[in-house]
Amino acid sequence: MKHDIQQLLQDLEHDAITALDNGAFHQWSQNEIDALHLALACERPLLVRGEPGTGKTQLARAAAVALDWHLHPVTVSPRCEASDLFHGFDAVRRLADAQAAGFAGGGIRDDVHYWLPGPFWRAFDWAGAQAYGPLAASQQAEAQPAPAGHVILIDEIDKADSDLPNSLLEVLGSREFPNPVTRAAIRPTHGLPLVLITTNEERELPAAFLRRCVVLTLEPEEPYPRFLVKRGQAHFGARAERPANDCLGDEVLQTAAVQLAEDRRHAVAAGVPPPGLAEYIDLLAALRRLAPGNEKAQMQWLDRLARYVFRKNIVEDSPQLSQQPPATAKGDPAGS
């Protein structure tokens, strides 16, 4: 079954805002929209590059919401193996059940109860995957209805060994992998999932893998403060459905953005990781919570707190990156 991509993404346009399930907001760029269209149309993974904090992971969540598809997030670690993307086996639970059965004089349950379908198994064959794992162990469990589609997020693939992208490439090419119990091929039953992969470029990815991906590089718009303010307005700006106390004024958004841009410039010059969008949003969220609806107090808190969010690296002979407060103390925002 082929998805109607144009219809699925018809509401997306540049600067459109999508509310996410975790309470955050994603503001779409035209580059993101175009890359998403291409990845879906040519049925290739979307590899998203960019420095930490530019919204790579959030893009997958926003795509799942925009498409109304089920999200399968996987955060890669150095211990992650390619097989984890397809299935796992709960050997600890099987051993515990075997010991309990031995004491009770009973038999050991079938292995289908201990095989755990991974994101690709669930995305390829949602109904078939429910015959395995915890759901199979319960006679009372009702099958969950199949989603309209699936988004698989493989976050920070550069942390894994090269075996993982190579194995992923093989499955994406053949569009099947074996059932670990029956050895029958597991194939997509209702269209291919959107596979969105992020990288922080900590490790070079295989050239063959890159050739099979649609590649999107997330780069902030210039000037940088304007880029930040636009994202800040999406999260904290005045909106009809947002209570006034949950909003931040333009002066707060602009002042925080200018301060971050300045600290970012000094960090780049010093050769240390610069602050970015993630730090900006964190600070704004703190200001909103510390002084809801009180812009004067928010500005005072901003003056006191920004250094702890934007200046995280100690650099000798770089006073611009110091966390030491100014010599002249400010008023106490808590009492404003």
C-alpha cells in the first residue's frame, strides 16, 4: 500500500507550528518539509545532520505528529547492536520462569513469550509482532489496532559500531528480515515506515550508507538571534490557546537570544562546544516557571541565570565565558 504523501503533508508550510505530545513545539522550515517529502516519495531513510540542540530528534517527533503515524524511538549507545532494531530475547525472564517452573514441577513456556519485537518488526508487521513477547503471554490481552503508518527514529547512529548502519542498509535494501523463531521473512504489510536517523558526526558513517539516504543538514537561519526568537515564540509566545502566564514577552525572548549569540561567538572562538537552541529553550522554560506573567522579574532572572545555561565550559584567559557574576549585584527577582 502506497501512502498519499501530498495529502498526508498538505498542512505543512514554512514556519508552521506543530504541537508535540511532550508539550514542546516544532516550527517547520521549508528545507525540513522538502526533505521529508523526498524521503517518503523515494522510500529512503532521512539522515539528519547538525550540531547538538538543533532539533534533529524533535524533527522525527514532529513528522510522526504531522503524519499521524506511530513513533518508534531508538536511542543508540555504543553497546547497541543491529539486531536490537529488529528483535531482542529476554533471557533473564526466561531463566526466572524456568526456575519457577522447576520448583513448581511445571513445564517451560514456548520461546515466543520471550522474543521481544523491535521497532522494525512492529513497523513492518504490527499484527504479527503482537503474537510475541509480553502480549503473547497474556490470554486476556487484546490486539492493538494497527496505526496508519510508522516513523522509526534511530537517534545518534554515529555512536554505534559500523556494523549497525551496514546491517540497516541490508534490511532497507531487501525490505525484509527473518523471524527469529520461524525463520520466515518479515516484510512490510501496510507500506514502508519513514526511517529518520540522526547523527552528531562523532564517527564517520559508511559511504555506501550515505548513498542510500536522503541527507538533511540542519543549519540555523541567519541572523542567529532571529532564528532563536522565532523558535522561542513558537514555544512561549502569545497564542489564543495559551494562558497569559505561560507566555514570555518579546523583550525576554530577544534579550536571551542576543546573550546566547554573544556567548556562542565566544565559545566558537575558544574552540569549545557552543550553546544553541536547546539551551535557549531550557532557559526560557525556567524563566516562565520562576516568574509567571512577570516580565520585569523574568528579565532580572535572565540576567542572573543565563551564564549557567550558556557558559558550560571553563576556558582559561577567556573572561567572556566566565560564570562569575558581575561585581554590581542586581535586585532580587524573587521579591519583584
